[in-house]
Amino acid sequence: MRITYIHHSCYAVECEEALLVFDYWQDPNNLLHNMISECQKQVYFLVSHFHDDHYNPEILELDARRIVSYDAKKRRRIPDEKATAVMRMDEVYEDELIRVTALKSTDVGVCYLVEADGERLFHAGDYNNWYFERGDEHLKVSAREMEGLFMATLRKAKSAAGEIDHLMFPIDPRLEEHTLRGIRQWLKAIPSHHLYPMHTWQQDITPYLDELQQEYNIKIHWQK
């Protein structure tokens, strides 16, 4: 299994018989387009929610299976025939190559637990402990409520997976001193072998990753 960072929250995961693309938005280095043009495997696009930085309508024109969240289907007006599966929390999609479970996000939409080639992957979408000291108008919940929402999904993920081979998770420096709050809570609860940071807004997160590396036995894969 090979995992390639594309941009922002987009990762491409090459499995034995499938190419999984999570939350495609932009492809500034043309990595994804090159991969797809050369790909002889089944391509999947997984969309966690409707936000601009997690969705590109170009996926509707490509030859692929599309697993989309319920809010993306509605807000992006994705035609029925273009959606292989529309996912709400706790729903499962399974075919001959992959199994996908949708869990509740702490923002909008869902996050994805995926089983492929005998390995478990988790793509958070916008799931995180968005712990803003002064609150956040967009999220419309208090820091205490956010904590509860985050922990509820964390418990479900732990029950469903036990441990994670490949974890794609936000390390968002806009949270300032709370940037690592969510990922620390996750790693304390769920053994995870490889971490792929995302949602960094192209900021230098090296100091945060150095802290994590000192605290947890996890391999971190990162490129700005």
C-alpha cells in the first residue's frame, strides 16, 4: 500500500487493485492527474463533506466510483447516477475491494474508516477537536460541547477498528496551543502505526510533529 499526499486534506492511497482518493480539492503538482492517467485499477473518490476545500466537481467527470457524504450530495447537487454510495453516520459501503464505514464528524459530514488489503485506514475529513478558546461562529458549539462530540466519535472508532494502520488527521495550526489536542487524544486511545498530517493550510507544522514523535511510537509521513 502506497500513500501519496496531494494537497490540503487530499491523500491518494494505492492498493493492490484500487486507488482511493480522499477529499480531492486541488492538484497543484499534477500528481493525482498523473496517477489516474496511468492507473489500471478501480478508482474511488471519497468525499467527507461539502466544504470547498474538500471537494472538486471534476470527480463527476472521471471514470470512478464515488462515495460521498449526505451533505455533499445535497449541497453540491451531485446527481444520483454519479454517487455510488451516499453516506450518513454509522452506514457501511462494501464491495469486492473495500469496506467503508462512515462516522460522525465534529464539523459537517462524516469521517471514513476504510478496510482494504487487510489494512485499516482512517481519513478524518473535518473531524477534529476544534477547541478554540474563544469559540467559533462557524462550529456553533462551545469548547465543552466540541470535546464531547470528539470523544463520542473517538469511542466509536476505537470500538470499530481497535487499531489503525494509516491515520490521516488534521494538524491545524489555527488552533494555536490546542493544535495537538485532538491527535493526542486519538493516539492515547487508539494505537495507530502511521500518521499522515493534513489540513495544515501549508503552514510549517514541524515543531508540532517533533512533539508528537517524542511522545508516541508512530511513524509520521509529512511534506509541506
